[in-house]
Amino acid sequence: QELELMQIASDISAEAHTRAMQAVKPGMMEYALEAELNYIFGKNGCVPSYNSIVGGGENACILHYVENDQELKDGDLVLIDAACEYQLYASDITRTFPVNGKFSPEQKALYEVILKAQLAAIDAVRVGNSYKEPHNAAVRIMVQGLLDLGIMQGDIEQIIASESYRQFYMHGTGHWLGMDVHDVGSYKQGGGWRAYEAGMVVTVEPGLYIAPDDETVDAKWRGIGIRIEDDAIVTDSGCELITRGVPVAPDEIEALMRA
Ligand code: GLY
Ligand code: MN
Ligand code: MN
């Protein structure tokens, strides 16, 4: 019954993100886009599970940005981390999409890296794997992507061991989700990371954030912040995503925004 309620919360949240993708246009204010989300939440008798983040352009690099008071600009991405709770059960979704409906080559290249990292992390959410395995899988893909794009230089093993990737990825890849968005439950057990069990719910939320003033990277990358977040139920054979009612692939997002 709890999982059914979380599926309903996720469906409503996905509908809210879909509406935001369809509503956004250059010149709109971040709070106006937030209002589109709140309309869907409220219409369904829901409240936000947490303070909605609607960050255009470099505001996406501020992890807990909640001011939502700036203009959304042509050529920028907007990162929305927002979701509702339904009958006390939370959901938690992030999508990042172009304000003008079309990803630039740099935005798309970075987005593809994060999506690939998310798919690897999702694949690691399975019974018996430790809580940290999705994070480790996501980090490895993203570091390789940063190397391939020339945003980082050096040796992948050394970058992972030293955690120097934290310049661009400074948060974890997931947390328990339930009656709270960061739900109760230990992450460690018996001295190690806890293993996944069927019925657990976890978020999978890799991202990359290139600070606007980061002079260690080519100017074309600066100020881009992207996160992709979905919610997964651990099953006997892997995991089931409950938040894919809103598209995540760049071409599907662009198609939805064109429609
Ligand atoms: N929206 C809070 C989080 O993603 O953890
Ligand atoms: Mn989350
Ligand atoms: Mn979130």
C-alpha cells in the first residue's frame, strides 16, 4: 500500500514536470515556472515534499537554490528539483531542460554523460549490492565523461581515489525515500554500507555542476549545472523506476517541448 501511494505521488510529480517543460519560455521568471508545478500539486490535493528548486542558468550550480526569483534566459538550461507528497508519501524528481526547447552542443554532451551515469547507477540498485554501489558506478562514468570532454585531465583511477571530481560532483547519488523526502533508515550496517533489500525505495540523482567562475575549464562549460533524479523501488530482479512518467532522454524532452 505504501508503494502504491508513492507511485501516485510520483505520477503527479511527473505530470508537474511535464507541464513545466511545456510551459517554459525565455523571459519567464523562475517563480512563474514553479507556479506551474504547484498548480498540478494543488489540483491533486498534494503539497510539495520539499522546497522546490527552479534554477535557471548558473543558478543550477547552487545545490539548494530556492529563491526562484530570476529570469529564465534564452540559451540557458533550467534545473527543476521538485515533487509532491500524496497522503504523506513523498516523491523526489529532478529534470534539467533547455529554456528555449533545444539543448546546445555543450549542454547536450554533458547531459548525455549524466544520463549514462544515471543508467549505470540504476543498474547497480539491486538486492545484495551495497548502498554505495550506484554512487561508485555513477562517479566512474562521469569522471570518464569529464575526461573525454576535456573538462578534467589526468588518470581516472587517481581522480576517483583522490575524489578530485568533487569539484564538479559534490553530493551523493541517492537517499532513502518514504514518508520524508530524506527518509529515516541507516545507511550503514555491521560496519559497512547497508545492502539493498526488496521493497526499499531510493533516489538515483547524479549531476555535474561547473561553477560560473571556474577558470580551470574552458569558458564554454562554465555555469552549466545538470542533475537527473528518479526514484527506484528495489525489486527481486533489480529495481523499478516510478518517476519516468516525465521524459529524460534529450530528444524526448525536445520533442515534448516542441509539441
Ligand atoms: N530534493 C532533495 C533531494 O534531491 O535530495
Ligand atoms: Mn533527492
Ligand atoms: Mn531532489
